Amino acid sequence: MKNKLYKQSGFLTLEILIAMTVLILMLAVVVMVSFGNQSMVANSQSNAEALNIAQGLLEKAQADSRKDFNLVNPISSITSSDGFVSSIDVKQIDYFTKLVTATVKFPEDNGINGSTILSSIITNFNNAVGGDTCSSVILPDTETWKNPNIKEKFSDLSSLASISDNYPITDIDAYRDKLYVAIGKTTSLTAPTFFVFNIDDSDISNPKLTSEGFIDNDGTKQSGINAVTVSEDTASQTTYAYVAAAGTTKQLQVIDVSTNLPIVKPNSLTVTGGSAGNSIFYKNGYIYLGLKSSTTGPEFHIIDVHKPTSSLSEVGHWPENGSLGHDINSIFVSGRYAYLATPDSRNLIVLNISNVSAPTLAGSYDDGGSNNGKSIFAVGDTLYLGRTEGGTELSVLNESDPTVTPPVFDSDSTINKSIDGIFVRGKLNSQTLQIPEALAFLLTPSNFTVMNVSDSTNMSPWGSEPLPSGTFGSSLFEPVFDCEGNNFFIGSNDTSNNGHISVVTP
């Protein structure tokens, strides 16, 4: 009996132990599920916050692109106060489209970093026709541009034209895989003053002549061209080159460059002022034309070219009465304002062009030096003003309010050469995001120079390369350059005023 009770007691004890074990396991599972749910909730909140951050970055990129397509650039790292690390990758799909990818990383409770990735296509709607085709994204990296690779490619344009003459290059425009080259005054009335080269990706460093053309609707003299800009007419799907002719009549001429041989349209325009065309800028169906100094009329003109083959008409000019009395050396249009670089006591003149039929003076800037305004480039609210040699050659100005004297971010007087052209790449104007590296590319009479302008208040020299020997030195014609994609194209003239084309690659 006693043994039987022992056995029953043993079985009962075993059953109790099993029951307790099951209960403990169930409690453990409940605890794990409870804490797991808390972890899942925490991670879900982190995912939601990361998603909001990524969406915010893309929305800001969209807003920046509406202000200036060049403001949309890669950012390597943005760390928030609560430990979220964000980055922005930007790939240039074509000249007017960028793929922007925002990545946000965050630590999860399990010790593994989580991430959220969102992408968006951003298009340069404001300048999809006739806009700048230079990529703001610097490839392969900024360090490579400390020693740019400059190669001379063409040194004898007369052999290409089969007409012996001097062919001084006065301006170039790289646009959609073509390089349009403007030629100044030649001796022969039959000498071409306009060349078109192929610069597509198949051999970017070796431009090939595709066509040449006779221009100058005057017909009795060969004044040549001083400036060129190219855009497309979407209605007819035709590409046109608008040129500032060097004659005192028919200063604006239109060239159809969609055919193998450029065709000068008959609708040239003579503007008031009586002086030669000198500078040109295209934006949103309007040509902004600058003349040489005049004593009889305005030097700045706005022409409606929404219908390039129709009769051209001047819709506005400045000054309203009389003349400035100085050349318009360079024009840059951004938003409601046109920026003019001149030898006037105001090296920078800002015009409000909200009403194209009545431009008005909005502001101006001069540092008090004796040198002249020569070149302009703007990114967002930051404007870069290049001057002729002597004193301050480069100034970086805050143009957030063009109606007041612009505050000066920084200036440089160590270049000691005229700055004939400026491009800025990689700049991001933002007080809330990390500023990525930005470079200013400057063309002087003898050098291709790079400045680090990542900090607008503290520029620094980055690198400089001389133009190829024997390709510069003209006392009459200054060098010019343009950028397409990641490459630069330089037109320069030797001491005999013969034009040369050079290609600059990273």
C-alpha cells in the first residue's frame, strides 16, 4: 500500500513538474511576444520616420530643380539629431533629366541597420529647350579636376573649309552632341563664318566636322559673328542657332542647323542702337541680345523668337531712353532678372524683365576697382562675376534679393588675368543640407583654371592648366568656352588670329 502511494505521489509530482514547465514556457512565449511587439512597433516607427525623411529630401530636390536645375546634386551624408543618416545620389540621365535617389539609414533594436530608399525622376522643365547642357554632377570626382586634360584637336579651320583665310573663333555653343562654332570677320566674302562639329559620346575628345555655312545676310561684307546660342523649336522640331552678327545692321540672324548645310533664314533683325551684336542669351522663347557700345540707342534688346521663321520683332530694350555707352560683354538670365556684365562703373547691372516689353533697372554692383565686368554665371541665388585683369577678378555675390546691393560672399584678386568665361558645377545653395564640393571653372586668355568654391565665403585655388602651346595670344579675339555633360570645349586664337579648338576632359 505504501509503495502504491509512493508511485501515485511520484506520478503526481511528475505531472505537476510537467504542468509547471509548460506554464513557464507559455509565460516565456508571452513575454517574448510582448517584447517582440514592442520592438516591431519601435522599428515600424523608425521606418515611418525614415520614409518621411526620404520623401522630404525628394520634395526639396523637386523644389530646388524648379528654382535651378543645377542645384540638384549628390550629398554624401546628412545626420539628424536622432541618428538617422541620409544621402542623396544623383545620376544625369540626359541633359535635362536627373534620377534622384534618397537613402535613409537607421539603427534597429536587433542591432541591424535598417534603410529606406526612394527615387524620383526630375526634369529641367524651365530650360528643356535651349537650356545649358553642362552637367552639374562632377564626374568621376572633384580630385580628378585638379589636373584637367587639355588637348588641341583642330588648328587649321581653313583646311576644313577649303578656303584659305583666317578663321578667328569668337564664340562656341555645345548643345545636344553638336558644337556650334562662330567665326569673326574674314577676308573673303565666301569664307564660312559658322562651323558645326559632332561631339557625341562615340568620340567626345575628337570632334568631327559635320557642316559649315556661309552667313551674313548683309551680302556685301563679311562682318562675321560675335556670339551664338542654340535652341529648338518644338512645334517644327527644328534646331536653330541664333547669332549676334558683328555688323551694325541685321545684328540678330537665325540659322537652321537641322540640315547638313546650315541655312540662314531671311528673317534677320536690325535693332535700334546702330552698333554691332556682342553677346546673346536664349530663354523660354526670347533672345536677349547685347550690343557693342552705342551713342544713339540702347545696347540691351529682347526679341520674341517663339516663331523663329516668322518676322522677328523686338519687344523690349534697355535703357529706355538713350544708351548705356558701354559694351554688353555677357548676359545671364535667371528667373525674373537679366544680369549684364559691362565695362560701366557698375560692372554688374541687374534688370527686372518680368515685363519683357519694359525692362527696368533693379540693382547693380561694383567693387570700386578699375577693371571691367566680363563674364557671369549664376547658380540659385549665388552669382559669380568675372572681370578683366587688375584688382578683383572674381567676386561671389549673394543675389537672393537683386534689388539691393548684393552682399559679397568672397572675392579673389590673385588670378591676375581676365576671366573670359565661368562655369560652376556641383553647387547646392541650402542652409539646411550639407554643401557638397563645388568647383568653378574659369577661362583666362592663356589658362583653364579651377577654383574650389564649396564654401562661397572661402574660395581656394584647385588647379590650372595652360592652353596648348601656340593656340592663344591674339590681341583681337579672346578665348571662349562651353560645357556639355562632363566635358569642356575651348575656342582660342593664336597671334595670327587663327582659331583653335581644344577639348578638356577629366
